[in-house]
Amino acid sequence: MWFQRSISPYLYVFSLQIKKKQQDVVRFLEANKIEFEEVDITMSEEQRQWMYKNIPPEKKPAQGNPLPPQIFNGDRYCGDYDSFFESKESNTVFSFLGLKSQLASKVGTSFRILMCIFLELFLRIAVKRLLNF
């Protein structure tokens, strides 16, 4: 296999571009001066459970947990990164975020941007996969 090395053990970190997606959302919110809160779900089981509970069942993946970032406006679920990206491409991102217009972003609407530290999450996955090989 491609990951086998002559010296063992060898550490592998697998990434699915999660960090890039999180940064894309944050950059957009900052550029448009939209007030938001970034929530690290690896630091709080309560926040992680809140996120899982408040994602509509039809938006959850068939297997596993939803990948970050997941976007909420208060208690209202806006969507995941793919939905965010599609709304940016179609110029409907403010509607996606629950804002009436770009001007509405200046009145202090808060967003809970639920993210996790990708390195820790995928390091755990990588180690688990390596142990199963």
C-alpha cells in the first residue's frame, strides 16, 4: 500500500479540506462585517450535542456525523458548507444566512458557526484506521 514505510510506526494525518471550508465561511462573514461566534465542538460535549440535535434529520448524512462547518442563525439551521457555497454562487447567501440584505448584517446579527478542530478529529480517524490495517 502507498502508506507503508520501511520504518514503523509512521504517523499519517488525513484531511478532507475541512479547515479550508471553515476558513472560507469565516472570511466571508468577516469581509461582510457579519457578527458571528465560532464554536469549537471538540471542546464541549454539550455544544456538540446541541449541534447534532438541531440539524434537521433530512440534512444529516446516512452514516456518521455531519462534517463541519455547520451554520446556524440563532436556533435556525442554515446549512452546511456545500449549501453555503451554492448560495454564494447563486448570490442568495444573505437569504441562506437568514438576512434580508447585506445592510442587515450591520445590525449585529449573530451567527453560531459550529466548527471543530480538523487536525484533532482527523488524527483520531487516521490512528483508528491505521490500527485496523
